[in-house]
Amino acid sequence: MTFEDSIKVPKPAKGAPRGIISEKQAEESLALAAKAFGESRFGLLRSERRAGVVSLVYGLNGRALDAKALAYELNN
């Protein structure tokens, strides 16, 4: 079982190379995935960043991350 979500990346600040995904955005994505998986444990399987959007795929065998760790992972 997998769950797909996407996060729109905000425009970068002047002089910054790319936009930064906030911890709040990561938390909202994790909340949607938690709702989809119910009581099952899940984690991040894959993330892809392109054209101002980060596509995320969550699954039962993925890496379990909290919102802070997910935001860090997506920004680096």
C-alpha cells in the first residue's frame, strides 16, 4: 500500500538558490499520510523535487520520519 502527496515549494527569497519547505508543510503531509494508513506504521519511500513541487510517496516499508526530519530531508 502506498500514498502519494505533493507539497508546493514556496518561491525562494531574493538571492536564495531555491525555496525552503517548512516544518508545518511537512507536518500537514504526514498528517494526510497518517489518515490514509490508519493504525499502520508508514514512512517515506521516495521524494522527487521538480518545477516548484515536491512529490512524496509514503509506504509501509518506508523510513519513518517526524515533521522536522522530513522538512530537513526535503530541503537538502
